[in-house]
Amino acid sequence: MHPSGRGYPMASLYVGDLHADVTESMLYEKFLPAGPILSIRVCRDVATRRSLGYAYINFQQPADAERALDTMNFDVIKGQPIRIMWSQRDPGLRRSGVGNIFIKNLEDSIDNKALYDTFSAFGNILSCKVVCDECGSRGFGFVHFETHESAQKAIRTMNGMLLNDRKVFVGHFKSRRDRDVELRTRAMEFTNIYVKNLQVDVDERGLQDLFSSFGKLLSVKVMRDDSGHSRGFGFVNFEKHEEAQKAVVDMNGKEVSGRLLYVGRAQKRMERHNELKRKFEQIKQERMNRYQGVNLYVKNLDDSIDDEKLRKEFSPYGVITSAKVMTEGGHSKGFGFVCFSSPEEATKAVTEMNGRIIGTKPLYVALAQRKEERRAILSNQYMQRVSTLRALGNPLLGSFQQPTNYFLPAVPQPPARPAYYGSGPITPIRPAPRWTAQPPRPSIAYSPAASMVRLPATPRRPLAHLSTVKQASTQVPHTQRVVNIGTQTTGPEGVEGAIPSRQLLSYKYSSTVLTSQRVRALSLAHPGQEPLTASMLAAALPHEQKQMIGERLYPLVERVHAQLAGKITGMLLEIDNSDLLLMLESPESLHAKIEEAVAVLQAHRPTEQPTEYLD
């Protein structure tokens, strides 16, 4: 049993409202004076490793956790007050709503601490929060008491009282489901109706004359602006629901003084907003279901393709219900949509048209996806890539990870020299650079002779596999050289590497492979090359396509940024081949991508010292 009688089996605290930069070490220094700490964990996003704004702290003794809760709640860390509460492992207890009250019409200056101080007199508080947005308080909040009796006492005492000269409402918390049920019940028994599209000369007397025949009226009101002119709508409140219902049925859509009236149940703004939102979502879902499997997304369109030409190209595969090329300022944006009448026709069009050259460009054709679906697929692919790297034991992965928590010694350490024991090294984390929404992965700097550091059997092999290649390469019975691919290193053969890693990878190559690949690369990389076309690229083997693009891309990048040409070209080669072909044809597009690459390199400039080659 908890020493305070609260019945908590563990001395675990939840710390919320944390600044994004707060780390485990900061929390350790903050909470250590309260007593010995077992572990601290700042919860982070799995993909980005960014803080989610809350953490868990486990003390050795429940009394120490209680002391921290009583003395440190709402203290400021990095300019932001923290919110501490007991960690509730049972979600059913949090969702039950027992002891939870709702307070609204709060004055803007009332924050979490002021609300806590006001209601702590009625009993032990499990959690307390004023709901805020980017502009500050939204005027309502919640207080979760330990017992139902404390909540009842707070409601009886505080409901209708003045807080900072503003009368507040205090009542039991109701879940969204309960509120929806209550609203639907109230809607079935309405007596107040809303009337709009009135003539500007219609006043309360005229509105009363229109509806007095349906029953006894309790109130009639025409809404006016600041100048006293009618806003064209008003409200009529009947004594009985049946009378209001009959007025809606008979008067809605009736013509009065040349105008068609709208008459319906009066609704609050939020209720009307939610109802319109539900209708919009329903229409959106119906549209999605109607176009599921029949709507195609087509990109890489030639500038000469318009709606009519797009329809003509796809018409042999079935009945087209719509074909649209997306434009901006009268110019094509390079993509569009084609909708067929059946999924079978759409599938056939995808099979036949994907990769086909229309005009001067190969098309990309696929089933259209919603933004949420596409984001979920990309996120899933990224997580699978990360899982694969972890399974292969990629040494580079460690430099992008952060320990999930700190496990601290059982014996309290002096505050001046705290000791941390975590599952990984406690080092400053440099976030992985992102490039054109692609999943972050290490990139190799490119130069025209860079093909000599690629084995023919493993083109564009991810760096996570280099350790495997190293083991395989030791079995090649040729003269070998070990090349360290590290931070900004240049070896005797003119090879560059630009990998922001804290650990090095050794990569061995046969001297015969180096010679043959180097000769081939140098023979291809000359200024007089013919322009690269989609047909030439399609005829090449997959592992040769990036090489062909890179040989033509590198000189163009070198003209803009000679010193960074290798790194930038390596980054650009991560983009799809179809987009790279567009950049080779469009200097403006290429220049924009180069500037993006330079910005990424400057933002994530490595801090490691150059590493020498191994003999």
C-alpha cells in the first residue's frame, strides 16, 4: 500500500508538458534531490526520435515520488512548466471518468497551477490540466480527483462561483459518446427553430405573424448587426416540441415576399459544425468507395498532353468516366488522373501503360491513393528498412539512435557527478538528414571515377551490407587494397567518401576489378556524350542505369558547386530515374535540387576528423 494511502503499488511518476529539448539527463538532475531514482525514460517517436512531450520516472521509494509530486509540480524546465501526476498503468481507470470533472468559462490567466491550487482543497488530485492551443488557454480544463466524493464536493462548491471575476461552470466529465447521445436526445425534443432568408424589413412582429398559427410562442428574435439592420435570420421558440416540428415541416421552403424560407431546428455553432463535418466525411467516404480501384494516377506527362490527349491515350482500355491533367497558371503540372468504369479496365491500363513513352517521356501509372494511405505505406517501408538494418547489425545505425531510458544505480550518487547506465552510449544525437521525402540512408559521394568502388555484382548496395561484402571479398585470390569509407577521406586512387558515421567500414576490392571498372568509367565520362533518353535507359541493365545518369549529371553539378559535386551527385542519384531524366532536360529543376542538397549538407555538416587509410 502506498504510504499516503493512495494505493499505488509503484513509485512511478508521469511528467507531461515537456519541452521538446528536455532529455533524460535534465530530468535526472531535476528530480534527484527528491530521492534515489531507478530509471528515467523520455518517450520518443519511433521514426524521428523526437520527444513526444512526456516521460516516466521511477523512484526507489514511493515516499520520494510523492515528495517530487508535491514539491516540483508545475516547475519550469527550459521555459515551460511541467505537469506531474501518478503513472496510471491501467487504462480502464483513466477512461472510467470516476472523479473526473469539467470546468469551463475559465479566465485566460488561469493556468494548470492556478487550477490545481484552487481545487486541491477538495481532495487528492490525480491530474489537472487547462486545455491550450497556440494562442493560449481555450477557456476550459479538467481535474481528475482520486474519489467520486471529492469530485462531488468540488462541483457543489465551485459551480457558479467567480474565478478571477468570471463565473465558471463545474460539472461531471462526459465522454464524447455520452455527449453525442445527449445531443441526439435533445434534438428529438427541440422547441427552438431557426429561420433564415428573411426580407430585411421583417421585424419581430412580422416573424411572429408568420409562425403564430402553429402554436404558442415563448420568444421571437430577429438578429441585427451593429447598425441595427436585420441580418436576414432569426429564432422562434415554441412552447411544445410538436408545434415546432409542424412549423418546420410546413414553412421550410415556403416562398414569402419573393424569397424561399429555410426553417430548421436551431443548433449551436459547434453542433452545426460537427454535423457538417460528419456529412462531409460521409460524402468523402462514399466518393472513395466509388472510385476505389478504378481511378489511376499518371505522372511524368509531357507538356503537350492535355485532357483530351490523355483520354485518347487511355481510351483503348475501357470506358473512361473522367480524365484530367492538373494545371497551375494554365501550365501542366506533369501529372493527372484517369478514371475508368470498372476495376478490370483500370488494371489493364496500368499493366499496359506504365513505362510507355508518350511524347518524349515514359509514363508512371498506378492506382490513385489518398494522402493518408500513401503516407502510411511510406512509413511502413521506412520501418521495414530500419528493421532490416537492425537485423543485419548495421554499425551506422548506432549513430542515429538514442538510448530509450536511463537505468540508474540503486545507491544514490552525489548530484555533482551523476552516473548513468543505459542500453547504449549517451552521446549527442545528430538527426538523420532527409532528402526529398526519401527514407534516410547513408549516401556515397559520387565522382566520374567512382565506379571503381562498386562491385559489378552488387550495384548501389546499401552501406548496411558492406560488412557482409567485406567478409566475402576476403576470399578473392588477388592483390587487395583496404579502403576506409569514412568522413571526407581521399585515397591514392582518388576515391571520396562523405558518410556522417562514427564508425568506419573496411571495403576490399580486387586490383583487376578496379582497373577494368576505372577504364570503363573514364571511357564513358567525356563531354561529347549523346543526350540520355528514356529508351537508352530502359535498354540498359538495372545496375548500369544510375551509372549512365551519374556520368551525365556530375559535369552539370560540377559547374555549379565544384567542391561539393561528388557529394551532391551521390545525393541526387537517390531520386527516381524518371525524375533524374527531367532534371537533365531542365536546368532550372536541376539547379533547385542542387540548392536543396547544399542546404542539407550545410545543416548536417559532419564534425568528425578525417580518418587515414589503413595499410
